[in-house]
Amino acid sequence: MKYFISSKWRNRDRVLELTKKLKGKGQFVYCFFESNANICSSEGDPELEMQEFESIPNWQADKRIYAIFKDAVSKIKDSDILILLLPSGSSAHIEVGIAYGLGKKCILIGEKKEAESMYLIFDKFYNSIDEFVKSV
């Protein structure tokens, strides 16, 4: 299986934890922290990195941001399963919509206490990384 992990940059430590655990089980994982299209460093403070990213002027015309977009869409198309790892932001939710529209299996990891009708897009729900990894 090919997994695409979708989350937010500020959730770096949990994304890298999930990536490591899946790879440890012999799975192929697309992790955006390992992408060559990144503007930010995966080594820096995630909050400061995102503040800098979010302040890019005229971001719609920025070729670096377009490269990130193209890379993510390509990897979603190539994946079998998309995992949304909470907490996540709007881009991650858009990635889920793309995956769902392409007929990909979608999994949610993280506690979701209140009802969300559109979360029925997910095939499976797990409260924790460890709970999910045990199922693989």
C-alpha cells in the first residue's frame, strides 16, 4: 500500500512519528516533510516556519508554492490511501477531498468528538497513531 499523510506543518512531530511507524512496518509513505518541493525546513521550529510561509506576498503567483501544490496532487494520485492526521488545517482537508474524488480510501486519525457530516468521507476512524498502526 502507498500512504499519503495529510496534516499541517505545525503537526510535524506527529507526522514524522506516523511516517516512521508505517515505514517500520514496510509500508510506502509519502510524507510532505520529505518532499523536495518544500520551502520550509523540516528542522526548524514548525510555528516559525509556518509564520514565514503564511506571510509570502503574492503567494498565488509564487512558483515554489505551485511546485508544492503539483507535488502533493501528484502524490495523492499515486497513493492508495490518504490519512488525515489531526489536528490539521484547510489544505489538509482539501487534500482529503481530492483523494475522495479520485476514489482513494480515506482514514482519519485523531479524536473527533463533535459530529461532522462531511467526515463521513472517511472509511475508517482511529483515535491514535498507535491504534491505526496496529491495524496495518
